[in-house]
Amino acid sequence: MTESKGSEVPIKLINIIDGDTFKVNVNGKMETVRYLLIDTPESKNPNTCVQFYAKEAFLRNSELVKSGKLTLEFEQGNMRDSYGRLLAYVFVDGESIQGMLLREGYARVAYIMNPPYKYLETFRKEENLAKEGKINIWSRGNYVTNWGFNGCMYEKQIMGDF
């Protein structure tokens, strides 16, 4: 999947927060961007433990966002989440980062709040490829749920965070 050139918004990476969130400079303003329609395991949420594949999702996201020219595409009516973060489709050199994270088994399709969405069916197909191949998050039985992920690598209070 590639982006439609008419809605391309160039950005400059500031830092990576986790597998589905990062900070960027957009038109001279620092913004936190949350990937639209996907969810990766948590490592930085203070209300949960460090989940399986959180570190791997963070590292893969980091590789992807540093690998080329980043652009955002927005979905009309879904610009910000309840935390004020920009919600966007994110592309590196014209290729969907969400699609890659789904296909490689680091993310699940989630947060379908206000359909329709331009790439929802494509993302579901990418997710199904990883499910069928039992790749990463899909390799652990009953790990992925409709509400997130079950199971922890360790408790942050005991082992610390990465």
C-alpha cells in the first residue's frame, strides 16, 4: 500500500515513544503521533506491566521511522485521540508503517472508533497474513484479544523499563 500524494504531510522525527507512537516536528510544532487503527504491546504505560513483544515492536518501529522520508496522512473526522495525540497513517518512503507492523506480527488492528477508514480492509488483510503465519504476537495462544494483549514479560516495578 502506498499513500495518496495529495494528502502527504512531511514531518521530522524527534523521538520514538513505543511501537505505535512517536514525536515529530510538523510545520515547526512538536506533536505526538499515534498510529491510526493499530495497537502494539505496551511497555511504557504506567498502568500495565511490560507485555510480550513490546520491546520488539518498539525496536521495529524505531528502525522503520528512521529508514527514510516520513509523511503523515489523516483520516477526516479522526485527527486526534482523547490524549490530544495526532492520529495518522504513517508512511516511510511511501510505504505504510502500519501495514508493515501488522504484516510482521508486531501489531493488531484496533481502535475502530469512527468508520469508515480508508485503509481498514487493507490493514485487516495484513493482520491476517501474520495471524495465519503465527508470526510474533500471533505465535502465543490467547495473547491477542479484542481489548489488547494478555500476559507480561515482567512487572516494571521489579525489573524496570527499557
